[in-house]
Amino acid sequence: MQKNKISIIISSLLLVAISIMIVGIAACTSNQTENTTAAKNAENNNTPAAQDTEGPKANTKPIVVTWYPNESSNTHDQVRAEVGRLIKQATGREVEHKLTTDYTIAIEAIASGSADIAIAMGAVGYIEAKDRNPEIDVLFVNSDENWKLDGAKYFAWLCVPAEEADQYKSGDTYSIDNIKGKKMSFVSNSSTSGFRVPTSSIISHFAGDNLDEDKLIEGGPGMFFSEVYFGGSHQGSAVNLLSGNADVAAFCDIEVQPYVEAKTGDESTVGSVYTVREGADAPFDQYVGRDFTIIASTPVFNGPNVYNPKNLSAEEIKAIQDLFTSEEVASNEILFYDDSVEGAVGLYKKSKSYGFVLTSDSWYDPYRK
């Protein structure tokens, strides 16, 4: 009897021990499963804990800056490098430059987001890009000589060879009365000062001809111009005039300022004569000493520098704006050069533009009309 009791007790203890072992093994298996799942979730960044540990990743992709053909030439190498250096200073990110041979390439780049910033666009190109992508906006614009927007303007010129200028005289001044039937050069139909402004002036001046832009794009019999050329850039349109391909050419003062200088008259005034300066870069080096006369000059709002926020944070945009609108950049002699110094070149003449300022999209509404 005593032996049976002992056997029962031993059996009971064994059962308890086995039960404890089973529970322990199950608990270990459960913990291992939970740990494995947690590890996998952490790897996939699906758990809040993993996200909190890593935090948001900084954007390290290069900032892409696109340029119109006007500033894509070798003449502007130093300007492009300086703009890139300053953007990197503001953001810490590397900068790549996207050079173009056509306005539409730069416009599409900034609208699509394949470029993050477009420097020195015109109002019309900016409006075209914003129509395609409302997210893009004005980054900053070069000011007038007082660091304000009041006189932040440049000039759209219509020019003729100086030796032919007398045929465009009307009394003591010059006019566009006799440009009908001539060979004409524009910049690009997306250019503000190299197409939109001059064609508007021509349409208004020749109201009786019932003109529109389409009638001014092509030349030939029955058309307003005998031939029409597009230079692709302001420099290209100026060369069309200097080479004799065109009788009349549209281009602006800012884009040809590194290559020409006033010979007689005041800057950007009708009747003033300009000449290609000594030491001008190609292709102007072929036309050193060649003169042209301004027969029409129209003020135009300074063109915007533009950003697409697709690849830029709000903090980066502000940092770029803060730096570029600072005295540090206004004093940068590569971007705002002292034109009182003979032979000095850069992006903008200090006597005309003190520095960069902020403005809004609505500032360009007159060109939407």
C-alpha cells in the first residue's frame, strides 16, 4: 500500500514537470516568433519604432539647374559655376547644370521636374512652364539699381545695320515704318523680349494689316516679312543681323552686353549705335567693329529665376532665397559686375541691377494678357 502511494506521488510529480517543460517550450517558441516578426517588420520599415530610430532620410540627389541657350555658352561658364557654388552653399547638395540649345528644352525641364531650378527665364517662358505645371513658382528676380522692383526692367531691341539705318529714319528719329518686306530675325517664339514684345509692337504699329503672331512667323510672298529667321538665342539673333542674314533683328540688351558696347547715344535708346567690342567671344569675334543701330526699344520686366518643388524641400527653397537675396550675393562681382570697369563682364550690370529680390507670380500678370 505504501509503495502504491509513493508510485502515485512520483507519477504526479513527473506529470507536473512535463507540463512545466511544455509551457516553457511553447513560451520560448512564441517569443522567438514575435522577435522574428519584429525584426522583419523593422527591416521593412513597417514599425513605428524603426521609423523613429532612422528618421526621415535627407535628399542627397544633385540639384539640377537648367539654363536657356543664352547662358549655355562658354561665355557664361564662370556665371554657371558661381550659381552652382552658391546653391550648394545654401543647401549642402551638389549641383548639376543642364545646358540647352532651345528655349523649349529648358521650359519643359523645369515644368516636368527634370530640372529643379531655371535661371534667367523670361516672363513668357515662365508662364508657359507654369501653365503646364502650376506647382512651379518664382524663386527671385534681379532688382533695379536701388535693390527694388520699381525699375526692374531690361530692354527689347529692334536693330538694323548702322550703314542701313537711314532708311528707317522718320524725321529726326527712327521708326519701324519700313520693316515690312524685310528679312527678319527673332530669338524664339517662347522668348519675351526676342519675340512676344517685338511682335506685339509690330502688330500694334501696323494695325491696318490685321496681323497676328502667326502671320509674322513665316516669310515669303504675301507675308509681312520676306524671310523670317529664329536665332535660338539672343546672341544667335544678333549674329543673324551682323552676318547679313537678316535686315532687322530682335534681341535684348542684357544678353548681348558681354559682346557689344555703346558707340554713340545713350544706352538702350532709339538711335543709339552699338559696336562689337574687341575681345568678344565666339561667334562675335568674327564681327568685331561691326555696328548696328537701335530703331525700337521697349522696357520689359526682369525675367524670373524659377523653382520646381518636386525635388526641393521648403527649407531648401527658403535657404536658397535667403542667400541669393543677401548683400553677400549682391556684392558678388561675377553675378553683379561693375560695368564702370573697362572689360568687366558677368551676369548683370551693377548700375542696372543691385541684387536679387523676391517677387510673386502675379508680378508677371501683364504678360499673361
